[in-house]
Amino acid sequence: MPPLPRANAAFFSGALEYVIDLDRLLDAVSNVYHVVVCSYAGTNNAPDRVPARRRGGWVNDLKISEVIALFETRDYLPLEMKLFGPHSLFVFRRKTIPIMSKIGASGSVSENGLK
């Protein structure tokens, strides 16, 4: 996986359904980003839609509770969730600031974030 750019937040819209190894992606994301905003079309109300998801190139079929659990196991709190038909929009925030967010250009860590 390529290095992730340093920022306070990550935004994934229409992307997570295409990720084969969500665990690997979210492990990397949790080391860098304090906030994650993402969308996901869960399978809660449409388990029969799996064939259509595959035709669309989607490779995972999570329930909304499973998406939330993926983030919670990485120290994120779900701050907000909005439903738009089969799609959900989430805002997650880390309980602690990831160490990579605190490392400045000099490579040193300042007391309150980037130098």
C-alpha cells in the first residue's frame, strides 16, 4: 500500500465497497487520520443484492453494524450517521490522535501536533 498523505481527516465516498482488504486499509488509515468520513451501502435490508453488487464490481458485503465495528476496533467513535436509501454516510473520530498526525516535517513530534 502506498504511503498515505498526512492530514487530519480522510474521506471515502463510493470506495469502500471496492476494497478487498478493508482491514489492511483501515489499519493504515487509523495510524494517520483523526477523523474519517465515509459512505457505505450496507446489506442490512438487501441481502439478495449480492449478485448485483458483484456485477458492479463490489467485493464486500457488510452490514452497517459491521462497518461501525471495523472502525470501533481501531479506536474510532461513530459521531454521526445519515441514511440515504441503501447508503449510509458516517463520521468517525479517533479517541486519541494518531501518532503520524503529530509528526511534523522535521520528523519530530510537537506537544500539540504538527510543528
